[in-house]
Amino acid sequence: MFTIDDLVGRCQAALEESDPRRAMKEVLARAVSTPSAVAGALDHDLGQLAVLHRAPDLTILNVVWAPHMTLYPHDHRMWAVIAIYAGEEDNTFYRRQPQGLAMSGGKELRDGDVILLGDDTIHSVTNPRSQSTGAIHVYGGDFISQPRSQWDPVTHEEQPYDLEQVRREFAQANAAAAAAAASPQGD
């Protein structure tokens, strides 16, 4: 049975391993090996960034992408492990260039998939589906207070990361999904 307390305990123990990133990836792979158990324990109806655990060395979030939501390029400046428990998350990766960002690949994640992102990863995320996507995101530090960057989706101009703007993006995506669902022609 999946519980948040058990997940937090296993993640804290993984930090003590000789290779905490690999250990964390294994913890999350086990957790989402039965995605329905995680989906039954975590709210994933509305887009959100819900903090499950926050400490100086570890942050665990329940990230729910609203239907058809896209979040612009951003970095974390710490390693991250992402595990999908409901839906799909499409990642586009970027690398810094003197004139901004250049795309450098992508990865589609579905139920049960887990990916490890390095300290210098820059990515944008899209939920291509008409349903919400639920993911556990684990970060090797205090994700909430870490200074980092986001990039304008059109100009790729670097800006300081703005958590309140990100929360507004989630709210707008939820509103758009609700309007689409209410429309007689909604998908």
C-alpha cells in the first residue's frame, strides 16, 4: 500500500546511500510500479504543485499537470527524479547558448516511467492529454527556496524563477480545462 509517510521515509533513507540519485530513482520506480496505488493516494484531479515534504536536503512534490498544460522552460539547479503515476508528461530539454536556449532533445514519460534529471537540466513540460497527469517530483534540496531561472517561451529570455507566476499558470490551465469540459464541443 502506498502512503506519503512511507515514501518520505524511503526517500530520506535513499539520501544516505553512496549514490543517492540512483537510490532515489529506485525508490520512485518501486513506488510507481503500481501507478493505480499512487493515484488512489494522491489528489490528481486539478493542476497543482502540492508539497508533500520539504527540508534543506529534500523536497517531494505531487505535481499535477492540467489537461493540455505547458510550462515554459525552467531549471532546478539541483538533481530531480520524476515518476509518473497517472497520464503523460512530455519533456523538452534545452541547453544554454549565447543567444538564449537551444532545444537538445525530449522524453515522453507515461504511467510507471521514472527519469533522473541532472543539476543543470533545463526543460519545459507539456501534458498532451485531455486528462490531468500526476507525477511525484523529488529534488535533492529545498526546491521552494532555491534561486533558479525560467525562460520566456517565445523569446527564450532568461528571468528569475517566479513561483507565484508558476502557480498562476496552473490556475489558468485549470480554468481552461474546466471551460473545455463545460463546452458542448469540449474534448
